[in-house]
Amino acid sequence: MRSDEKVNILLVDDQPGKLLSYEVILREIDENLIKASSGREALEYLLKTDIAVVLMDVCMPELDGFELAAMIRDHPRFRRTAIIFISAIHLTDVDRLRGYEMGAVDYVPVPVIPEVLRAKVKVFAELYRKSRQLEQLNAELERRVADRTAELERSTRRLQQSEDRRNLALAAGKMGSWDWDLVQGDCAWDEGQKQIFGVDPASFEVTVASVRGLVHRDDWKLLRRAIKQARLDAGSYQVEFRICRPDAGVRWCLGTAAASKDAANRISRISGVTIDITDRKEAEERQLLLAREVDHRAKNALAVVHAIVSLTRADNIKQFVAAVEGRIQALARAHSLLSESRWRGANIVELIQEELAPYRAPNFDRVRISGNSLSLEPSTAQALALALHELATNAAKYGALSLPSGGVQVAWELKGARLELRWAERGGPPVEPSAPGGFGIRVIKASVESQLGGAVAFDWQHDGLRCAISIPHEVRPEFPGDSQASIQKSGTNGAGPIEVGSRKRVLLVEDESLIAMMMDQSLRELDLDVVGPFGTVQEALAAINREPVDAGILDINLAGEMAYPIARLLQARKVPFVFMTGYGAETTAALFPDVRIFQKPLEREMLRELFVANVPNAISVGAAGFAPRSGYAELRG
């Protein structure tokens, strides 16, 4: 309500003349005057209109002034409405007390003095106006307080959320923050800062001495210099330093400091962020080491290739190209095996299988190998690969492998600290000793004797060459990807073969119909019985429980369903199997670290490698799955 807004004054009397006189008297106060000729009419106005002052006669028919006043006061809306009685009769003190009890605020006797009546009505009208204004101001104040409180609550929530996000970001980024009040001399660390430094958050006290005890002594001066510079020019500075944690761990940190000024333009505090960059530093060191190692190996590889090209002799270009390609491919196969073990070593079984794989067709039993599985040094593996290539090439051109009836036996064993390898040809044409200066013999002698410090002996018998190679060997642990058993003369591994007769039953699990059809046909062309193909885990499990299988080829992902239950059942029954996939193999490699994983589809030549080349009468069982290996893509995590 505005200060100039008029209020309503209700005049109640059963005599029209009195109402008219009251109206004339009160006209000067410039308020809204409402007239009612009875108590009932007055109540109707009260229910429909806000009334500031009620001026009524005590004596009225039907409903007198006291009764009307009581009814007005009983209504919560009118409890603060001012009621003034006008009485033409003499009232006793008891009557006046009764009127006050009924809610009257004043009495005006008759005859009415206009000035007095106007003064009293004006006072109560103004009081009503001020009360309403006060109520409105109070409501507005309460609304503003509520709005301000809500805004403060929202601001507090936003601040807390921002602080939570900041703490989360600092924690996720291995960061901590600190603040140094230069005026008070206090320094505060947050939880992240204390966690990076490895101190107890509850008991650690941040002082120059305690911080200096945590910073690496070679980096303390560098850190102090950066903070000192920030205090001088209020700039932002970064520095990398090391810390020595109480648990004896050394961590690399990146510190950023920035100074801020007060109202007097003086540097009053320095704040900063510390980031744990240990992982980054270690990655940089590994990357640098890897770059040096790659550079070293690349140069060595180029040097070997250069030597091969320079020393190779041939009667024509075609023979020259074939000779160079064969020798480089021999090194490449050894390189692939070493890459799979991250150049920690190569398994001798896989190395010999790789080098002799081209000579197994059409009779896969013509090349036999036997010996215990062991890991070779990278340099030994490369030299031995080149020597085996020269022996195999010579046998294919002039020796036992030049005739379909001929064959080669490769056997090896450890004798003390030396590896003894024997190459024996049989069933070949009569041979004569090669010229001592021939390139093949020179390569073998250079690889074994000069490079490895070993010994090599050649014996040209009537039906083929005998070659004995002896090289130093230090027992090395085998690595993931190495065969986990020995290769016997039959071509099976040392875990023991499963004798299943002339035909083998292979479980095929593949949900892609075309790939399944292709592999099914390839397996049957290899004289194998196919159990399947099955496209779901349930079908495959039911087949395994219904009929025996000797080996398995499992697609890892069967339309979103993983083939792991099938693999676990085959493992429990000691049935060898391999995985194939069109995706990455990290998860599977972690769950089944000893099972080989191939990029699908497994084509006919790969299947021949797995089931025919090394296993003429049986399928080998071992932790590493099938023993054979070929040049097809094999995945590991």
C-alpha cells in the first residue's frame, strides 16, 4: 500500500441523518467512506472489502453495536480493524468495559464534536495504512531474505561442486596444490599434495625444514630459485624436481608457482600446483632406450643384408635374386620370432619349424625334429636361422630334399653349457664334399664359429650330409609364446599325444557361415572329421558332452557371446585348441595366456600346419596349444 493510497472507513447507523452528518464531518480527511444502515449490511461490506476503521452506533435494531463488534472480532481477518462506538445515551463504565472487551478502540459521545471525530478517525486510518505498509515491507524483506538465502545456498553448492571437481581433477591428474601466505608465514597443503609426497596428512607439518627433507638434495636449490624468482616479480614459474618419499620411493614432480599481490600492490602470497610426472619420465626413458635399440638393430640388420648381397654369388640374375631372398627371409623369420618375445629370446622348436616349413611339402614326414624346448639368445637365434637356411637350401638343391624319397632329421640336446645340434640327411643322391670355400659353408662357419664361438663339423656320407653344430648356451627362462614342451621324433610335444587313429575329430566353432563353410571344407580336404560347425556356446558344449573331440578351433566372439566356457571345458579335458578372432586379443590373452590366438580365417595352409605338418599320427596336447607355427598372423595381447 502506498502512502497516498486511500483506506476504507465504514459508517454504520440505522438513521440516515446521522450517516449523512458523519459523512460530512469525515469528508475532509479524504478517505473512502462507505455507509451501512444495519449490522447485516455492515457485515456484507466487511466480507467484500478491506476496512480500516468501523464507526458504528451502539444502539441499532436487530443487531446492536456490541454484537456486531463481537462478530467482527471473531473473524481472523478483522481482528486488527479499529472499531469506534458512537453513543447518544449515557454509558456507564461497565458499558464501556464491555465495549472494549468486544473489540472497540474508542468511544465518541453525542453530540459529536467534528474536529474530535475527524482526529480520531484520521489517527486510526493512518495507523492502518502504516501497519499495512509495514506488513508489505516485512513480506518484501522476507522474500528478499529467502531469495538471498536461496542464492547463497546455490552459490555454496556451486562452490562445493567446483571444489569437488577441482579435487577430482587434481586426484585424477596426480596433482596437488599448496598456498603460502607471505604475510602470516603459513603454508597449507591439500590432500593431493601430501599424497604425492607420501606423508601422513594428519601429522605432517609444512615447514621449510620438513619440505627440504623430502626434496632431492640435487634439486633443492633449483626449487628455491624458482620460488625466490616468483617472490621478486610476481611471475609464473615451472620447475621439474625429484622428491624422496618417506617410504624410500623417488618420484618426479612438475611444480608450478605463481605470486599474487594485495591491495597495496605488494606480493602477499604464492600459490602453486604439483604434478606427479614419474610415469611420464619413465615413459620418456623407455622411449629413448627403445629409439636407441631400434636404431642399433636397424643398423645391424642393414649391415647383415649388405653382407649377404655382397658375398652372394650366382650364375645368373634369377639365381642371385632367389639366393638373396632366401637368406633375407631366413633372417626375417627369426626376427619375427624375436619380436613376439620382445627380443628376449626365441624358442628353438619354433625357429627350426619356421626355417624348414617350405620343405615339408608334399610329404610332411620328410622333415623330423626332436629335442627339448629351450630359449635362444637373440644373436644365437639369428645366426642359427641363417645356418639352418643354408643347410636346407643345399639339401633341396643337391642333397636329400632334392628327391621325394629323401628326408632330414634335426635333433638337439644340451650337454653341460653347450647346445649340440645334429643335421642328418637320408635317402638322397650320392653326394661329394662341397668346396671348402663355398659360400654356404662360409656362412655356416662364420655364423657358428666366428659369431657364436662354437664349432661346426661336416661329414659327407654316401646318402647325405651329416653336420654337427656345437655352440655355447646359457639356460634361459622361456617366455610367453614359447612352446611349453619337448618335440619328440613323432612330432608331438612332451605332454603326451592322444592316439586317435588315422582320422582326427576337430571341433569347429564359428558363427560366420561363409567362414565356417570354408574352414569345414579345408579341414575335410585334409582328411579330418569336423564336429560342427557350431555358432553358439550351447551347441558346442552339447557336442563336446555328446561325442569325443581331439582338438578345437574356437572363434572368440560368437555374436556377442564369448567362447570362454567352451575353452574351459576343453582345457579341463586336456583337449588342445586355438582361438581365432577378427578383433583384438588383449582380454582373451589375459584369460588364456598359454593358448595361441590367430587372425581369422584360418586358411588351408595354416590348417595344414596345425594338423598335418608336424603331427602325422596324433594331435599334441600341451599348455601352449598346437605346437606348429607358421607365417600367418598370430595375435597376442
